[in-house]
Amino acid sequence: MAKQSIGIGSSANDGTGDPLRTAFDKINDNFDELYGTTAEANDLIEDATPQLGGDLDVNGRRITSARSNEDIVLLPNGTGGVLASAVRLQGTTISSDDSSLITIGEAFQVNGATNIDGAVTATSTVAVTGALTGTSGAFSTTLAVTGATTLTGALTVNNSVTATSLTTNDIASNGSNADITLDTAGTGDINLTAGADVNIPANIGLTFGNDAEKIEGDGTDLTIAGNNINLTAVADIVVPANVGITFGTGEKIEGDSTDLTITSGAKINLTATSDVHIPANVGVVFGTGEKIEGDNTDLTVTSGGLVTITATGNTVITNNALVGGTLGVTGTTTVAALTATGALTLGGAVAIGDLNILADGTITTDTNGDFVVDPAGTGAIVLTGPITATGVQTTTGQLNVDNLRADGNTLSATNTNGGINITPAGTGSVVLGGEIVGVTNELNATDIEVSGVLRSNTIQSDTTDADINISSQGTGVVGISSQLTLTGSFLPAIHTFVATDAVTITEHAGRTLLLGEVGGNAALTLTLPAATGTGAVYKFIVSVTNTSNYKIQVADATDTIDGIMLYLDEDGTAITGFPTVAASDTITLNGGTTGGIVGDYLELIDIATNQYHVRGVMRVAAGANPATPFTAAVS
């Protein structure tokens, strides 16, 4: 059946259209064409006549083509796609609209080249029977295979291969004279684990950094070349008996499994950063009659003549010194520990370690040396006289001064209900540094000056009916970063313009602004600040009718005014609206056709960079017709 159109007549209610019964009968016939009456409720009728026009047919739950071997093309407009459930077809891309995986439930075969830009995860065996070639375009990200991967053909990788474990018999370069590079990430090691030798051909070496450091063998000799050669081992380095280590030509170290011989044509220098250990009861012999030997208890120096100690610094004896004869000292005597059973009288200065006691009673220490007085157990340091300190005083424990205690970062009073008073002299100030100064209880102050952040849940006056004033210096503002809730009234200030002036955020935003030129006959121009999106609101009310114009304009040619002004024509009480145009930047109230009589109101809001919003209500007295107040005078 062909589509039945409903007659709607030539014009509304002209009586030439179809009656309602006829019209709805046509609607039913058209729906009968689409919907079947079989058991498949709400299915499209299955017939042989194309229902969608052309050769495209909808039969039941099928969309078919009437032409043999004909394609069905779904062609969205622009960047649109074809969406089936959550699967989207857009151009040559298949994606998921709900960001979930796209699952192919049956075997999947790709006969052409396949480029994979994301991760590939295989949970079972991946078999590649031909060549698998991966370039930076084909495998631009990680190829992850959790199961076994069998390659029966050649594997060519033109970029990098990342593998936790790689098992192969041969790794060979596929280019003439091409290098093979093993590169770890960061500080990772390259580990060679082999069940037998790692063979390097003769006259082929291992270089480190550059060719200046190299290990190479020629089938007979092994050569290690470099600057310093450092051997770091956790066990012995074994050299066979009667095989020595030679240095140049005349210096050699060699052992015969009994004696170790060090041969030098000049000095033998021992340079160590720690002790040189000689076993107990083994001495160092000089010639035949001189020997130094220790037995783990005593050190014995044996000499047939004098024992001479020549030092450029002090000769220090850290324990008792027993002298069987007379002890003669010709220079300064330095003693680590001095015990005297009787009176000890020293006529000059005494140096005890880093401590110096001078003849005039002064006690000093060596350069940057500490002076430590440490009594034993519960003993105390008792000073009975006044203490005068001119330098820095450091106390690592608790410090008590009368009823005041300093312990760590805490200053407290020790007496019951004792207070802490900090009283500067004259005009001096008490300065509390730190990022946050916290007051856990009541803060009682006549004036509080805060240069940074003041944190408190409540700020209130402690005097009945007293005001709280919050003010800034100069052009500074009082900012509130969170929601402001007023439980009482809010009284904006009133400002009256009586002459040409500049409108500022600091002085005029949020206030009630009166246009009150005294006399009503002098032109008054008000220039708004540049629009930056501050949200500042400027509310103007005419308090004096001005027949010589109230003019409100933007700061420069880049700013505009957008919105509408409503006008009441008092001749017929008709209301007219005047919208702005794209270039509007000036509002003129002439006291007549464009409004500006007592009681008229307009509001400007800084809503964005270079953009103000305006709304207002004006009256035009009888005898005149309303006119737009908007012009593009600035631009």
C-alpha cells in the first residue's frame, strides 16, 4: 500500500482539511503498513515490497537488499559513526563506547597485514608459520605473550625486542659488518650463564668503553690493556708456584710454595688506608740483631744499641709509661691522663687535651673545641655566682628558670595556674615566626596584626553590641575563598556620583551607586574598569533626573556590553525592550527617550574578558517615545 497523506487544508481552520476520523484512519493504515499482526508483535511486516525506499527492505528483524549481490551501506555524516550496542564503527576503526573489551567469540582470521599499536596478550599458544616482521609501525608498543610462542619461520625485528627470557641457539647480525648490541635498562646487569666455556676467537678482544681498555688473547698470551687494572675478589687470587708477577724488568713477586720473595732494584713502599697485619710471634727483622715482634699481648723492640724515635709531631703514649731510670724532658710535656696523690703545682699554663687552663684563671679550648662538664649519675653542675654568657648557649635537655621551663619545642610554666608573660620594652614587638601560629584556647588582644594567614573557626567581639571591622591597606581586598553564609542582614554601602568619574572594583563593586548630579543639567560620564571576568556587580539607581545625560561606558575599544534594557512608555503603559548589538559599549540616559528619571535602575556585571552584561528597567515620561540607550561610542 502506498503512503497516505493527511489533508491539512490551505490555512488554519479553513474547513478544507480532512476530518479527524479520516485523518486518524490514514494514520492507522500507515502504521498497519509498518507493523505486523502476526505472533511477532511489533515486528515490521515481512513482505517482498521494499519498505525504506529504493531497493532496501525491512522484513521482521532483518534489513535486506532487494538487489542480488548488492552491499548495504551505513554512512554517518561528518565524524559520526555507526553504533551497534556498545560497538562503534567509525571510518575504518572499531571501538567500544563503554570503554570495555571487544570480544570475538569464534576463530579470528586476518588474511592481510595487521598493525597493532596497543598491547597484545595471548593466553594460549601463538603459532606463526611464516615470517613475522615487526616495525616501529606494526609493533609500536608492547607485545605481551603469556603462553608459548612458536616461530617456524624467520623472525625479523627492525626495531628492539624486549623479553624476560630469550631462548635461542644463534644470535647473528643480518647485515654486513653490522653490530649486535646488548643494552640493559638503567643499572641492570648483563649475565652470561653457561654450562661450559664462553669462547672468544683468537685476536678478538673485549673492549670496555673504548679500545684503550681491552682483554684479548692470541692463542698463546692473554693481554689486559687499560689504565688502572683493579682486581676485586671475595676469595684468593691464586698464582702457581715459581710463577711470579713482574713489574717492568727488575721488580718481581714470586713464591715457591714455601717462601715469598719480593725483589726490587730500589725502595719497597707500603701504602695502605688501614692496618698492615703481621701475625703474633712473627717479627720484622732488620739485619741480624734488631727485631720488632708482638705476641698478641706485648710488643718487643730489640736493639743492640739505641732505639731512636724521630717524629715531626707528638709521640703519644696512651697507657702507662714505666721508666726504670730517670725521665728527662727537655720540651713540652703532653699527658693524656694525670694522677697525683699529693698536691700538684704548675707554674704556667696547663693543656689537658683540647682544654687550656691559663695562669689568670681563664679556661679555653682549642679552635672550635667544645667545653663539656658532665657530672656522674645524678650529680649536678652547681654555679653559685652570677653567669654571664656572651655567645650561643645550647642546652640539649630540659631547662628550668624559676617557674619557666623550656623543654624541646615547648615553653611552659611549672607553678600551678602560672602564666607566661612576654613583655617587650617600650615600642618593641613580640614576633612569632613560623608558617602557622596556633592558639588552642581564647586569644585576648586589643589589636591583632597578621601579615600572613590567620586561622580560626570563630572571630567575635567580646564586648556586647561591639562592631568587628575587617579592612585592608590601600587597594588591597578582603578575600573569602569559600562559601559565605550570612545569618544576619547585609548592608551594602551607598555611593553617589555627582560628576564625571572612574568606576573601580575597590570603591564601587557591590555597592548601591546613585546617579545624583546636583542640578540635573551637567553631563556626567562614568568609565568602567576593564572587563576581566571578575564577577564584579555595579548597580546604578537614578536619584536626580539629568537632562544633559548620564553616560556609562567601557574602558577601551576591546570591551563590549551585552544584554537588554526594558522601557515603560507612560503614554500607553507599553513595555519595550532594547537589546545590545555586537559593538555596544556605551549606555546614555538623557532623562527623556532613553530613560534616566528618578527611580530608573540598571545593573552591569563583569562576566568575562572584554565583556559586560547589562540589565535594567527605565521609564519614559508621557510625551516621548522610548529609544535605545546603546551606542558604540568608545570603539
